[in-house]
Amino acid sequence: MSSMYRPRDTPRARREQEIVDDLRDLVGTSERIAHAFAHRHGLHPTDLQALIHVMRREAADDPLTAGELAGLLDVTTGAATGVVDRLEKHGHLRRDRSDTDRRKVFLRYAEPGQELATRFFGPLGRRSDAVMERFDDAELEVVHRFLAGMRQAFEEHHRDL
């Protein structure tokens, strides 16, 4: 049954609304932090999203190409090239040619960019770690399952738009 048709004045409905409000507030605060980082370092907010994509894929040992980044950012390849150029100019990214196919260029997180991000986001990482330490493994698994499900719902909605 859709939440639109459920009675809204029950303990569960109130808790669900609190969770939705918490998610909305978390996303808003996250965006403000991202904008502060971007502003402080002369970057466009899209640049930060690009850095996050590059960082995640590099950590998974699956580096991105500029074309793949364009798809993730939902921009043209020309716009993605502009983002990469800006990030490279500021020392956040570097381009590396593939060892096996010299035509393929991978995007890598550059040392200066990593240092800036570590200084800026390090305190947030420590605060996040402190929050997670208050949960046991089973609770973290439930939180992870919930957030993964919500992310999927958001991604599906975005695709439908």
C-alpha cells in the first residue's frame, strides 16, 4: 500500500516522516558542505561531484574515463572535458593513459587534490566514524540495507525523470 493512502497519525507513520525529514536535512547539509568545499577551492559544484565519482571508482580499482564521467554527471562529453580540465588545472585530477590501450585515458585523483580533501573532509570523517562506532555490526547492516534501498529508489526516480 502506498504511503499516500496509509493513515498518517500512527507511531510508524510519524517515525517514517521523521526519517524522511532526517534524510532531507542530511542531503541539504551535505550539499552545503560540498558547496563550501567547492567555493573555498574555486570549483564548480559539479567539479566536486566529478571528484567524488573519480575517487570512488579509483578506490574500487576501476578508474573512469572522461566519457564515463559524462554519463555519471549527466552532461555532454564536452562539458565533462571542461570539468576535467578545470580539475586538472587546480591539481585535483590527472589524466593517465592506459598501459594496454594508449588511446584510453583514465582519470586519477591527484596528490594535491587528495591533500586538500583530506584536510577539509577529515574532521567530518572522524565525526562520522564516531557515530558509526555507536552501532554494532548487525545495526550497521540494517542501516546499510536501508540506505542502499533509498539510494536505489532515488536513482530509479531520477531515471524516470
